[in-house]
Amino acid sequence: MPADSPPIDTLLGTRIHTLRAAQGLTLDALARRAGVSRAMLSRIERGESSPTAQLLNRICGGLGVTLSALFAGADTPPTPLARHADQPLWRDPASGYLRRAVSPPGPGVSVDIVEIIFPPSGDVAFAPQRLPEADQQIWILAGHLEVTMGAAPIRLETGDCLRTGLDRPIRFRNPSADPVRYAVIVSHRARTP
């Protein structure tokens, strides 16, 4: 991101506030939907708190959007090109994973591409989201990753790709001493009336 850009926590807070207001939700209503305290939600919207990936996922569930859609920012001018230096970066304060929003911004985009650098021994779990029109593919670019969507973990190696919906709990774990680099491709299918 350019050096003169606001901090990522401020951008995320503004984006959450914008999405909440667009849906006519009060802080209390979104806090109930997301299962987060009103005080925490207020601090996040003001950019005073660095939310974890798990917390952002719960807020996204309350808003009915994907984590990728939150980072995409509909208020960003559309462009067919996303330069590496301008791609938003965010680090999860809990697991330490680094997330880069790779896709060019713009409304009506049906696919979002995210690059993740997952640190050694990293571990993060996401609650299910009720977004039947979205799914994700996890493509391992370097290293190996354990993904658990049920009882047994699935070990993904370099080059492997796993497709899954967002409607069940999912856990990502790096059991190795080296970082894992992978892409998450989120597909937003057209909603049927």
C-alpha cells in the first residue's frame, strides 16, 4: 500500500461501519448477529483495535459478506490492474499470518484472490458463514498445510488445490518449521431470486 494510506485497522473499521450502515444495522444489532461485544465492535470501527482473523470472520458473518469482500473495499475505485505495491496487506495479530488482497478492486467482481503467508506453527480456525453463493479454493504455492473441515485434517502439499464452501468450520494449521505460501480464491456465484 502507498505510504500515505491510512493504517489498515482504520480502513477495516471504516469498511465495517460502511457495510453496517448500508444494511441499516445499529452497533447493537451487528454485535448480536456477529456474537461480538458492542464495545469491541465500536473500537474496531474507530480503528482503535487490531481485530484477529477469527473476530473479523465473525463480523463478516454478521454482515453476510466474505472476509475477501471486507478487504476488497467497494469504495475503492475500480481498476483492471492491482500493482503489487498497492495491494492491501494485513497481519493477523493472533496467528501472525500475512494476508495480501491480490485482486484488482471494483464492484461486481465474481472472484477474489488472496495470498497468504502462514508462519511456522501457525494455527487459525474460522466459524462457518451462511454464504451459500460463495466458495473458496485453497491452492498451495510453497510448503504444506493442514486443513480440517471435519474430524480428520487434510494435508495439502505444494501444488495441491482444495475447494470448499464457507458453510462449515475450517481450521488452517502449519505443522512445519517453515512458512507456507498459498492462494485463496473466493468465488461469488450469482444469487438466484
